[in-house]
Amino acid sequence: MAAEREHWGSNLGFILAAAGSAVGLGNIWKFPYITGENGGGAFVLVYLLCIAVIGVPVMICEIALGRHTQRNPVGAFKQLNPVSCTMAHFIGLCFMLSGLFLFCFSQWGWGATALVIGALIFRYRWILVGAMGVLAGFVILSFYSVVAGWTLGYVLQAVGGQLTFANVAEAQEHFGVFIRDVRWAIGCHFAFIVICVLIVYHGIKSGIERWSKVLMPVLFLLLLALIIRGITLPGAMAGVRFYLSPDFSRIDAQSILVALGHAFFSLSLGMGAIITYGSYLRRDQNIFTSTLSIAALDTLVALMAGLAMFPAVFARGFAPDTGPGLVFQVLPAVFHQIPLGALWAFLFFLLLLVAAVTSGISLLEVVTAYFVDERRWPRRRAVVVFGAVIFLLGSLCAVSVADWSRIEPLHRFLVAAFGTTEASFFDVMDHMASNWMLPLGGLFISLFVGWVWGTRHAVDEIRHGSHNFADVHLMSLLAGLRDDPSHNSPAHVITLASLWGIFIRFISPVAVLIAFLNTIGWLDF
Ligand code: PHE
């Protein structure tokens, strides 16, 4: 018999660890620049709506799935997989037809992939959603750790006084040389993976929880220090205005979809990280209020990250809409111009590194939990072996950013099969995870909970641990669980209750499906 499953030491520990997974490069590196590109404050409002309407309901599903089954994503779906499922067969059929359709257009790689996935769905049904999550753990961590490695490199360079640039062009050039220098790129990527391995190696309570409790407050303090520094610079208010004043003319279908996709990535949804963290929860902990806290922390950090950056960028007269390069190519030049610049640069990249570590460990934990639960591997062996595998995959990403020609056979294969030409292996992995795996994962998780496992069972799980809160009434009423003695809840509570069910069964699947079809170009807005 396997040893008893480890659990979080406290509810706060769980919230900080899950918020640590959610708060990452997505919040600090990506959110500010996509906000800058999509109409500032107006985009922030749309994003908040996506978090509330889609993100929070789906996160509740993931935590409930994890806690109910006490298993990794594959184990969770295995435990609840129905013997026969019309919906799964229908989805399998859709994949197979898409495969044939793609063959008609000579898309051989994509067509074959869709056919194989369709066949696998017939065989394994919902377990595949969990398997895709574990696979996504490998895929995401392999490119995530490369960017995290650059961050680590910049922390070291800030200490060494190497981030001194007179202008953005110099900073850009430095960044270009830096990421192409394989010693730096691979060395820092390696160091990042070692940090994650060391934390996950020690398990849930004394590894992930302990470090999240230290790192999350550090992250908050660093962010606060940077915001205060930024907004007290002369001319900073223009940045605050740019960031927060809504420009609704910039909002279109496309930016709404960007907001939705980012809400998923940012809350770590759609790949089982939250199922896995939920599986270490005890039944007396409140899922509903925990989810609200995690989503609120994640959103707060994203908003604060923009406030830490734009005021300083404006105060020093730089352009705010430089896209992905903002963090590595513009900020170092900005910092160099303010007093004690090296110190601020150091603190900023340290902040980014801390955020990346707490997300990286959740990705590694998904993979580890699978091998521990399903394959009965000792945790330590799983962590070290898959840390090494991810290091190798990530090295391909790092090298491909520098120069494809170093891994030409892989490049040729991808071009032949999928027609990718320009994109580096790094981009391929990023694209595969963010545009395919996470949206499909989110879609299937809400379909599964809404229609297959059923909101009634989900609610039965959620209401454990919520006895002191109004939400227990709303949840049990929603599911028609009349065995709860106190169900004379106020009307607004009942309304909220039915809303969750509607979101999970109808709104999230439809919204995510539209976003997904748009990203893959089958539905053009
Ligand atoms: N949420 C993390 C971020 O914002 C990324 C992540 C996605 C982590 C999926 C785990 C799982 O950077």
C-alpha cells in the first residue's frame, strides 16, 4: 500500500502556493505589455471580466477535481472516467473528421495528429485530458525555464554591473548577444531547473509550501518597492495615466480573446497544475474562498506589475508599446538612468525570478505527481529524472532561439510535418502550450465537470469545508442537495449558485471554444 498522501500544512500555505503558481512571468512580463498594446485600462476591465466569469469557475472545477480524487490529473480523470461516454465519442469523431479534412488540404502532419488524437479519445476518453496536462507540464516548463534563465542571468549581470546602457539600442544589442551566448543561456536555464528540482524534491509541505510562504511575501515587497520608486520619479504620472485610462476604441473581438487566453495562462488553468495542488488539500478547507483569494492575488500582482513599470518608462521618455522586449530591452535602459539604477535592476529581475520559481515548481510538480501516483516512482527519483528531461528539452528551446541551424534535423522535421518555417523550437513549444493545450484543457475540464462528472457531484465536493460561509448554501442549493439542514439562503445567494452551473456548462465551454477556433484560424474575427 502506498504511503498516505501528503497534505498542505495550512489553508494559507495552499493559497500562497497556488497563487505562486498563478503569479509568474505571465503577470510581470506579459500582462503589462499586452495591456499596453490593447488599450490600457479598457483591456484591464475586459481581463477582469474574463477572470471573474471564466477563470474563477474553471479554477473551482480544477480544485474540486483534485481534492475529490486526491490524485494527479491523469489519476483524477481515470478515477472519474465513465465506462462509456457519448460526449467523448462525439469529440473523438470531431477530431477524426478534422484529420480527414486537413488531409484534403495536404496538411499531413496536422491531419495525422488529429486522427491519432481522435482514435486515442475513443480508447481512453477523458483520461487524455489529464495526459495532455502532464505533457503540457513538460512543454511549458521547457520554454518557461529558458526565459526564467535569462532572468537569472540578468540578476547576476546586475550584480556584476554589466547592465549599464546609455539607450535602448544598446540594451537591445546586449540582450541579443546575451541570449545567443549558449553558455549563458544554457547555464542559467540549468541553474533555474536545479532550483525547481531542489524545492520539489522536498515534497509538498517542506518543499513547495515552505518556499511559497517565503517567496510570495518577498515578491510582494519587491513589487511595492519598485512601484514606489517608479511613481515618485518626476513625470511618472503620464505612465500611470497611459496604463490605467481606458481607451475603449482599442477593444475588439481580438483583444477580448487575448484577454481570455491570458486569463487561462495567468491562473495556471487548463493543464492540471491546480488539479494537482488541489489534490493535496484536506476536505475541511474551503474551495470557494480559496479560489477567490488565489484569483485576487494573481490579478493584483498583474496590475501592480504594470504600475511598477510604466511610470518609470514614461518618466524617462521611453516608448511603452515595445511588446515582449519591454522587460529585457527597455527596462534596463530605464533603470540605468535613475539613481542607484543597478540596485533597481537587480531588484526587478530578482522579482521576476522569484515569480518564475514559484510557477516552475508547480509545473514540475504536475509531472512528478503523475509518476509518483500512477507509476509508483519514489518522488525524489521522479523529480531528478524529469528535471533532467526538461533541462534537455529546454536546452533545445534555448539553442533554437540562438540559432536554428545548430539543431537542423529537428528544424527540417518540423518544417516537413507542420510547415513551420520561421518559428524557433522555443516558439513552437510556446505556441503549442498557450494556443492549443491550455485552451483545449480548459474546454474539456469544464465540459467534464459540467456534463460528465456533473455539477451535482462537484458541488457535493465543494461544500465540504465551506460550512461557515454563505457559499455552502448556494452550492448545495444549486445541486439540489437538500440534505443540508440550513438552506434558507437569501435570494442573491441562490442566483449566484445557479450562475456557477450555467458558467461551467455553457458559458466557459462556448467562450473557450470560440477563442480556440479563432487562435487556430478556423474562425476569423
Ligand atoms: N501562471 C503562470 C504565469 O502566469 C504560468 C503557468 C501556466 C504556470 C500554467 C503553471 C501552469 O506565468
